[in-house]
Amino acid sequence: MTTAFEIAFGTGAAASARAPARANLLGEHTDYNEGYVLPTPLPFWTGVEVGPGLVADTVEAYSVHFQDRCQRAYGVAKQGDWLDYVAGCIAILRQRGYVVPALRVAVETNIPMGAGVSSSAALEVATLRAIRHFLDLPIDDTELALIGQAAESGYVGMPCGIMDQMVSSLGTLGQALFLDIRTRERRNVPLPAGHRIAVVHSGVSHQLVDGGYKQRVEECHAAAAALGVPWLRDVGPADLARINALPEPLNRRARHQMTENQRVLQAVTALEAHDVVRFGRLMCESHASQRDDYKVSVPAVDALVEAAMRHGALGARLTGGGFGGSIVALVADDAYARWEAAVRAECPACRPL
């Protein structure tokens, strides 16, 4: 079978790798506040092939999805296109002292774009895995995730936390990854037996590089400063009165952060106790908090969550950065076919992944 690299460059690749998309089950927007998260990998992948380049200090790249071939010299700033994520990984490797020669790169993916399942982190992790293999770099999976996050934050300009890259690099299919962003403590948590984690695209694509996400980051920093703590991770239920006394919208942003961190901890306990009802209830509480306190949902997503619950999901919520994208729902295996058909009928623009 001819590979994307062979189609683009007429020769075989020297190394290849792939990385998965993810759905976040609980812990939304908490990663850039040093909080807790609970994502899981999805069976959608981005694959990257690499080989020696022909032009010094330059990456030449081809995307099957975009049917686009382009190149960029090392040291050139972001251009606002898909190559930013590849070039950003190379830029951070070079900043950290790794010698990266000229490269040719081919990318293919089956991850839906704009669905809020972190296609960008999958591209970064797959790129870094392929380069690590090709150059035999002494980088472990945790450092690899940190380099990917630095590429997206420092080069692409999206002030994201580390969750997406960590689960793409370290997660296990079929399990949730509990991650304490501050300490990097992590452990796999079993997903509910007899139930499916269903991801459904609302039909509204999102662009997190736009202003809404950055504004939430800035509001969280302002709320933390007003509360006298380094990060909103450092407030808990005992601080609720002080949180509520903050001016709008800082009170809402801080309240979401505090309650969402508590929900993640409670969700881990529920999953380990096989309490699917409690876990589903926490998902619904999380969506309400994202909708009302964090203001990152949109009407199409809210309607999809309501339809998911009305037709039998145990829990449903917006997943990802928000402003469109997908929901994640907990549905019994034996009810899934009926549930999916009913949700599709009520929300014809949606697309189950």
C-alpha cells in the first residue's frame, strides 16, 4: 500500500508514528489553572511520517486532509495554518537544544476537525513521536507531551493547558486518565462496564485560537489575583462565599473552576465504585456549570445535551474548549442504537463520531 509520504515525496519515510484524539469526561478548563482533569483517548488517530529534507533548516510538509503541500524555514513565525503545529514542535525541540535537520513530513488523519476532540494535540504528539523515532531523541512520553503543549502555547499562540497532550501521549484506550496537573500524578480509571462513552459533534465547529478561550484564561488569572491565590486550583468549597463576592464575571469563572475540580475528584470515586448514576449526574452538573458560570457553551450544544438526556443518556456535557464542538454522553450499550437514532432525529445537524 502506498503511503502518504510516498505519494507526496516519491520515496519511503524514515519513521512514522500516530497519536489519538481525546474526549474529556470531566475537568473542563481546569488544566490551565493547575487543577484536575479526567480525559480518555478516542479511537481516532493522526499519523505522521517523516524523512530527511532537501532544503537546509526547512520543513516540507504534506497534508492528506487538506490536500496541501507547503514548506517553512526554521525560525519563521506562525502563519495561521495547519503547518504551525508541526513547525511549532520543531521550534520547541530546537529551543531545548535538540538538533533537528531539514525534514519532510506527511500527515493523515481520521479525526474530525473542529469537533472539540483535540486534533491539534494528536498532530503535535504524532509529529514528536515520529521525530523522536527518526532522530533517536532521549525524550520520554511526559516530556514529549510538555513539548507539544509548549508548541501550541508558545508558537501557535493558544494558551492551553497540558491535558490534551498528556492524554494523547500517555492515555490508554478504554480507560479514563485521572491527572493532577500540578503534581503530574496520574492513574488510569476504569470506564463503566456495559456503557458507551458516546461523542457527538453538534455541527458547530469551534476555533479556540479566537478570543473566547484566551479571555477565559485572563479572567481566571484575574480571579486568582483577587482571591490572593496563585491559581484557582488553590480555592475549595470553604472559599465559596469569597468567590461569590467577586465582581462579575470573575465570580462565575472562579466558581466553575472550584466546583469542576471537586466534580473530577468525585467522579474518580464514582467510577472506581462502579456508580454510573453518580458519574452521569456529575457530567450534567459540569455542563450546567460550563453553560451558566463559564459561558463556553452555545445553543446548539445545549440543545444536543438536552436531547441526549431526554432520550436516555445517564449523563451528557460539552467536551473540549467550548464555543461549539462536541458533547460526550454516557449511554448503556444495549440502548445505544435507539438512543443515537432518536438524537439524530431531534438534532439533524449533529454527527455521532
